[in-house]
Amino acid sequence: MKLTDIMHKDAILTDLMARDKKTVIREMAVPTAKILKVDLSDIIKVLLERERLGSTGIGRGIAIPHGKLKSIEFPILGLGISRKGVEFESIDSLPAHLFFVLITPELATGTHLTVLSQIARFLKNDDFKNNLLNAGSSQDILSIIQAEEDKP
């Protein structure tokens, strides 16, 4: 599965307004809930529950809030960019600027883990990460991710 297969253009926010962790999660949850046709509170709840287990701030300016819902049939991936950065309790204590939000069906553990590992692998590439940070539109972001996926 490619990231672009599950990333929805409307779930890409290129200029997050949020200044704290909970607000980032809420801001990212709004388009995700609309696309999945689920209650906003369900998305927020599952993401915050996962954060209570340990921060999804993986360091180097990246956070990957994620969770699973019973009530959905397909996974969705969103991306938010904070130009100023947000304190996200990351493992390196640095602010996060890139937020990948992943919601998968509850029984899709394989998909969930595959997508998380793909994101982590792509983000090890500093050029890829910087290209995302400098993207001006959701279409630019989709093109950048597609180009990375198309590499041999």
C-alpha cells in the first residue's frame, strides 16, 4: 500500500494554527472525521488515548499521531505542517513541524504498522522532509510523496 493511496487531499493542512499538542490533534481530526464520516470526538479520543501511552513525537521535528477505530472500513492518512513548530513531547524535546495523522480500521493491524514504517523510512531522508516543509499546497505535498514512492 502506498501512502498516496490513503492520503486524502482534504486531510492535508499546510499551515496549522495550533500551538499545543491537543489543539494540533483537534485541528487534524476535523477533516479526518469529515472524510471518514465519523464523530469528531471519536477521532480525538482515539488519538489522545494513544498519546497517553507515550508521545508519538518521534523527534527531528516529526510526530505521527495514530489510532484505530472499529467504525471505519478504510484507512486514512493526513498531514499537517506547523511553520512555527509545536511542543509535542517528542523524544528529542524539539518542537514538531510535520504531523502525519493515521487512522485505520481496528482489525487492520498489518496496514497500520506498514504505513507507520513507510512514513518513518521516508522521513529519514532529509531532502524529502525539507521538501514537505517547504511545500505550498496539498497538491505539492501529494506530488512530493508520490515522487518518493516512485523511487526504485
